[in-house]
Amino acid sequence: MALKSTVFKATLAVADIDHGYYADHALTIARHPSETDERMMVRLAAFALNAHAVQTVCNGDATLGFGAGLSTPEDPDVVLRDFTGRTRLWIEVGQPEDRPVAKACSQADAVAVYAYSNAAEIWWRGIEGKLARLAHLAVWRIPAAQSQALEALAQRTMQLQATIQEGHLMLGDSRTSVDVEPQRLK
């Protein structure tokens, strides 16, 4: 019998000062049995960092949400779709292979990868040449200490505040706050 996903509920208040975007998001996050809390929280951080795209890219006529997750590898981890169903932003978390990233670039207007963990540097050195030609791709690295600190925020029910200023994300709840400074690789 297959294990079922664990459902997490999050209320995320985003204050993106860089883009003038302020909104509350009620999120349901399905964490696959093989997904760690760290990876799930990096997905949530990627959501917060890109929530402004609903307004800045689609003028409010879009939905930003989570994909099917690890159970469906051909789906994005986070996706922005406009009212026509067009994929405007495809977000991957982790260290994906080059072919799925290239395929995502052919299916979406923009693709972002958020690599994390100590292996992110090694992954990037090995794949950088293969991804260099993809024009609509942005690759970000979240330092391992910061992604690991995000794990402490994971709870089945979360009330989180995300503040983005000068490219930095401060994500926290009533007791803990984590500063995340994504570093642009591409």
C-alpha cells in the first residue's frame, strides 16, 4: 500500500517591498512521503519570493500555486498560470537534471530553479554548461544553513509572514524568523 502525502495548511502574509505587492495567501501543501520538511519549506519560500508575479507579470489575472510535487516529476513545484491557462512561470526546487529544465523552458514563459543544500554548488558546476543556453531560465542558490533553518518553521498548520526587501526574504512565525538570501547563479 502506497503512503499518502501529509497535508500542511499555511496562511502566508506576503509583504514584497521590492515589487509593491502585499497579499495574504491561504495555502494547502501536500508533502510527498519522500519529501523532507526542508524541501517543502524551500518550495514555500520560492512561492513567497515569486508571489508578486501575479500582479507584475499577469496584472492580477493569474493563479500561483503548488504543482503535484514529487509524485508527478513532470509538474512544476510552483506554477503561475494566467487566466488563459498559459504557464507564465515554472519553478523547480532542488537539483533537477538538464532535460526536464529545458522541457520546462519550452512550456513556460520563464523558469526558475531554487537549488539548496550543500550539494547545490557541485550540482551547478556539473550542469551550468548545459543550462547556459536557456534564455528564459533563472537559477538561484539558497545557502544550506538558510534552507536548513527554514525546516524549523514547518508545522501542520502555519501562520507565516514573508517580507521581501532588496532581494532578501525574511520568513517567520510568531516565535522564529529565518533570513534567506538567494544567490543568483544564472
